[in-house]
Amino acid sequence: MSRAERHRLTSLHDVELATLAASGDRQAFGELVRRHGSAVRALLRRIGATATEADDLAQDAFISAFESIAEFRGEGTFASWVKKIAARAHARRYQRDKRLRMRIEAAEPEDVGHSADPSGRMDLDEALKSLAEAERLCVSLCYGAGLSHTEAAEALNLPLGTVKSHVKRGLDKLKTRLAPDGDTLEGRRGSG
Amino acid sequence: MAVAELEVERALERMFARATELPDADAFVNRVQRRLDRGWAARRILIGGAGVVGGVIGASQLIMSNLFSRAEAASSESARVLTSSVRQIAPQADWLFNGPAGIEAIWLAAGLAVVAMGLVLTRIIEEI
């Protein structure tokens, strides 16, 4: 790809790139992958995938997005659309492995034994690791991938009430453990 | 839901949305593009292969059914009927049949039309 072509693509909005991709322009789609690839991979890692699994799932999600790009109408952001595809794919993989159900049934909330910060507060990645796996998964699907509780329940094939409980417990733990940019969610909550 | 609770949720969404670029971001893009290119190439090969197989089957059927000799006979008969019909309807169209190429020109045009339709069909399949 020439420098001028690259420059032209980088100057376009996501929706314009998606329109080009819908007409078969793979370079335009490549620009979308360049812009949002890291965010999708980071989300998958936060949900609980290993780095390798996250890369595989993110690749599958982008390929799947390219194949169904005509369905993207620009109503939400392209990133959130791909994140939802990736998160659902992760949930399906978990279900297929039957690991999730076993772990949820056996899940005992883990206590935080360490912290990256001497004050006892940590960043999002560390805080998520301190949650039980089901809590981490449900919180990440709802707040990271933007799925509703109902959508998350469907993706995980779990009762809605179970998902809500996991989210609630996960949120309660995160509130006390997160320290975003030196601030805490409790602090934000207080100021809100 | 309390306003404070919503604030907490929004803060969490913002934190999730904040993701730094991973060091191997370019390599990831290349991997996705390679997979897209492979898929594209595979689709072209599949379409081309299907076209070749279809052509071979079609050609063999034509040869097996002795179509050409029958078409030749039918062609002579239809050309005669066509000529007389057109002469009845439009006597001034004589130039078409009495020209240097005559009836062959019509068959040539029909053949070109079939080829053009084939190209259009191929293009449509590629688009799909």
C-alpha cells in the first residue's frame, strides 16, 4: 500500500472505512483492525483469555466482522460491535469446553492476597484477577463488551439471576479495590 | 438504580475502554490481513474450479448428445424460417442476410452475447 493510500485511510472515519470494507476493500478493513485490534485483544485478556487465546479469538472476531460488515450500520461504534462479537465467541468457547459451568459451580470467591500498589489499590487488570472467574467474566462481558445482563446470560447459557448476582458481587469487590489514575471508584461514587 | 451506582458503572466502562496499544499490534494486523487474503484467494480458486468443472461437464454433455450435428440441421432450418419471416415483416432488412457475412453475423452476435452474459455472471458470483 502506498503512503498516500495509507494516509487517505487513516484520515477516514470508522464508518467510512466500514463502508469501503463492505465493498470488498481489505486495506480499509486492515485500517480498522489497526485501530481497534489492541482494544479487542485487551478486552479478551481481561475477560480471562490467555494471550494466545485472546489473539486467536480476536482474529476470528475480525474475520467474522469482515464477513458480516454489511450488518454494521454505524449505530454504535465499530469497536464495540467487534468487542461484542469477540466476547460472545469467548463465551461460546468457554461453554464448549464445559469449563465455565464446572468452575462456576465450584467457585469460591478468591481473596486478594497481593496488590500492585502499597496502598492496597490496584489497576483494572489486577483488580479483575482478584475476582472469581464467573464474576470476572460477567463483569467484563457487561462493562467491557457492552452486553446487557440478558445478552450475557444468553451468551453464557446461564440464568439471568445468576449473571446479575455475579455482576453485583464483582462490582462490589471492584469498588473497593480499584484505583484508576490514583482515584477510586468509591471516590468517584462519593463525588457523583 | 441510584445515580451514584450509575456513576460507578460509567467509571468502570471508561476504565475498560481505556486500552493501550499492544507492542505487537502491527504483527496482529498482518496476521488478520493474511487470513483475509487467504480466504479471498481460496474463494477465487473455488469459483474458478467450479467454473472449469461446470464447463467440462457442459462440453462433454454437448459432445455426448451429438448436439452439434443436430444444431447444424436446426440452424439451417431456423435460418430459412427466420429469413422468410423477416422478409415478410420487413423487406428492407434484406441487407442483413444478403451482406458479406449474412446469417453467420447473427450467430456471431448471439455467441458474443452469450460470452458477455457469462462474464457478467462470473462477476456477480465474485461479488457474492
